[in-house]
Amino acid sequence: MPWHRQRRQLSAVLVMVLALVPTPAACFPGVFVGKAGSQSVAHTAHVVVMLNGPISVVTVMVDYEGELSPFALLMPVPPDVAIDRVRAVKREFVARLEQLSAPRFHGFFEQDPCDHGPTEQDWDVRYEASDSGFLAPAFLPPPERHWTVSNDISIATEPVFKNSESEFRFQILPVSEPREIEAWLKPRGYQAAAETLSGLARALERRKLLVAEVNPARAELLGDGGLQLGAIRYWSREPMLTISSTLGLLNSAGIQDLFLYVLHPTSRFEVSNYDNVFLPSNVEVDAAAAEQLAVLYNALFDAQLRRNPRSAVTEYVWPTTGCGEPCPNAPLTLNELMSLGGDIMEAKLVSSVARTPEPEPESDDEKQMFELQLQGKSTLEKAQSLRQHGKDRRELARRRAMMSRQRYIMTRLHLRYDRKILTSDISLQPAAEQLQGGIGIPQGPKGVLPNAARSAKVSHLQTRFVSLFAWPHSYQCEAPTRWRWARRWKSLDTALRKVWLASDLPQHGRDPNLLAKLIQTPIAELDIIPKPAEEVSLAPAQPKNVSKNSGCSACSGRGAGTSPFVIVAALVFARRIRKRR
């Protein structure tokens, strides 16, 4: 059994034993109903809202814990939603949003003081290609063949849905009264408590009921007896700015988490009926925090909610053309955006003329390259090549136009609450300004970085934890330049390379003791005072018998108690390999 599932199973057992500890769960804009009075809980849910003009596309992904017999998800939807507007989406597309927007850890390494060249970060690096690759179309101009960039002509542009293999069977019911809902449920063996029926009736005012009957045999079974379900997507011409979040409390097992992702062409989003807060970012931590990042972040999140429980935390705002600094993976691809609603935006908001633009005039380089390809061909072959060349150029123009339209600002909001806190459904609204935070390069011997969000022309906001690693070797140059923070040293290239993320947060624990133990940046507003660290020496020793190019034998971080980054990475990697065995 994978290590993360073992941990999840152990957590479930502890919850049963420690009945006073609330079970983490996730809220979703709907409710489960089962058969024979079976009980069910939603542990994790993510709601994606793609907005553009009058069109709204909503995607809901939720996990299930309960009896493995057929059950149904009931969700209120706008009155214009018909069955042909509902699709089953692979959960990997929503999981990608969670990965790209998750709080992350990054190490900054002091550049060799004798290297006076410009500093370079991981996100600045571009890798040259030695050739165009066997998949690169011959007509691409030299500038695009020179770099290892995405090949526009070969990218997937169509959305991907679950069809015959889906675990869902959808129906739309025009019901609103408790007795009407019960009249549909009872003949099919589903049972719903009076509280569930009345809650649905309140949520169904001027709405329809989307029923997704689930076949557990087609869903992925988790180690603790739960299910990982795919995502459910529907679209409407109504602006979906209110999430039926209180309805999800009916499947609550205690504290609930709700992750909201809003994709809009130009705007950052926030909640309108609860407080909007931002956790400090660019917080310096001990390098050992990398492997405990989710637990540490949960404790920091809880500390914020103790100050302001009726709040939504903005954890990430970034254009979908990027993915943060550092990027945990590649930015969202076109077919991922299309699967989350871009196909509806194209079909309903873009004219046929705009969808099939004429290609731009060819440059001299393109013309010369194509002429070289025609050399030695017969008249017939040249005619065929000309037709194919024109077809390929029109297809490339279509794809690039689509890519330029399918660009969004992605906002991630995170809420954690119980019934006492969540007294009304969550409403969304465009924010008044764009923000940036959690970015930048450390400055000076103390690696100063801004911790608060601030206004910006374009939003680039992420939740980032950082560690600083001072140059560990001596140097033998007359004018060393200290405290320039860059990407990790080449001597660490053989170590584990990854971006550490605080993902799958509701399934991790929370340890408030880690705040003072691992955080090295004082956070006065949350009463977090780290243990004093050793002062950084500004006068490094320069033993003559050690070369500036010597190996990294003591690559330690700055400050007392900081674990060596490479050792932490190697130990964690080895530990997880052993657990998988």
C-alpha cells in the first residue's frame, strides 16, 4: 500500500479512538444520499469556477467515505442547466490545479562570491535544444526550433471527458419540495433524513436538482475504504458567484475545508460575505520543514483562523501562463483548460471567423526554409507539399489564436469552518486590485524578503516558505561579492530535485509545536516568535588549502539548527522508498 494511503488509514483509526478530535472533511455544494440508512462523509472537495462574460462553468470534485454500495450526489444547479451541459471530468485535471497552487518550499543558495556574473534562479533557466526533435514540424521558424519550447502544432486542443467508463449516471430533476425529492429517492432505495430534505428544498429555490448516481465498482478504491471520484462539470449562462456550501455541512464529520479555484480572464477573486485574509509568505524556515510542509502549513493556517475564524485565505493568484516561483510542474496545458470549461467559452463566446484566423505572412526565414524542402521534388510532390504547407499554417494559426484566448488569472481560496462559523453560502466577487506576494529574491546577509501581499499591475501571489544556504567554501579572489542568492549549487545536481508542496492538506495532521521549532521569521500578528538563531558572520575564513571549486562537504543552511538541504532530501527520499517496499 502506498505510504500516503497508509498514513490516511492510520488517521482514520485515530479519529475513531479520539472521538473528541474533529475529523477533517471537505465541504462541497451538494449532499450524499445512500441506501438503507448508510452514513457517508466527504473528506476532500475542490470547486472550480471558470467565468467569462455571461458564461459560468463549474467543476466539483469530492472524495467519499462510507459504505461501498450505490449512492448518489445531489447538487442544486441553475435552472438553465440541461443534461447535455453536464459532463464527467477526469480528476487529474482538478488535481493539477491543486498541485500548481499549493504552498511550496524553496531553497535559495548564495552564489560563489568569486563568480561576479549575474545571479540565476531556477525559473530563469532555459535549455537550448541541439536539434528540433523528430516531432517538430519542418515549417516552424528557426527561433522556435532553437529552444525546447512547447510544440504548438502537436499540443492537444480538445477537452477530455469520462464517457462510457464514468462512475456517474446523471439526471436533472425539476423538483423543489421535500416531498417531491423524497418521492424520487424512495422508489430507488435512497434514504434521506428530514434535515437533508429540508436543506435541499432551501437550496433548490429557483434551481434544479442535478443527481449523479454513483457506481462504486467504477471508482478508485482507497486503502481506508473510501472512494476517489471523478469530477462533475456543468455550465450555465448565469454568473455562478454563490456556492451552496452550507448544504455540504449535512455530510460533515467536524471541521470542513473548502478549496475554491476561480479562473477569470482578467480579475482576481475574493469572497464577499466573509473576511479575506492573507497568510505571511516568504517565511524563512528550517530546511527540515520541507518534508513536513503540509503539517506546518496546517498549523499556520489554524493560527490564522484562531484570530479570524470567519475568513477565506487567499493562497495563490497567478496567470495560467505561469505556475509560480518555483513551478512545481508545467503550466496548465490547453486541453486541461478546455476540459475545465474553455471549450464552452470557445463555442459560446468566440465567432467562427475568430476561431479560424488567417495565418500571418511568412517571414523570409520561413520562406527560405520551405524552399529548401521543395528542392529535388517532382512537380506533383511540390504541389502536395504546398497544399500541406498551407493547411499546416492555418492549423498553427488556429491553435495559437486559441491559446491566446485561453488565458486566465487563477485564484485559490481556502476556507476551513464548522456549522457555527458557516452560517450562509459563500459568495464570490471580483477583487478591487491585483496583488503580488511570496515572490522576489532575498537581499543581503539576512536574506530580507517582503512577507505581506501588496498591490501590483498583474497578480503574482503564492504561499512560499524559504530557506537560505550560505556559501560553505572558502574563496581566493581579491574582491569577493557576498550574499547574492541564486539557484542551488551545481555540486548538488545529483541530489533529489523536486519542489516540496503542502498538498492534500485535509488529510494531514497539524502540529502547532512546529511553528516555533521550524519558522525562523517572526510573525507578530500570529504570536509566532522563533527561537533565536546564530548571527551570520560577515567575515568568512579563507583557508589557503581549500579551492573555491572544492566539493560541497558542508552545505549547511544559515542559522542555528538548520539541517543540510541535500541530507534532508536524500533521507526523505530513502525513507519513502523503504515505505513503498
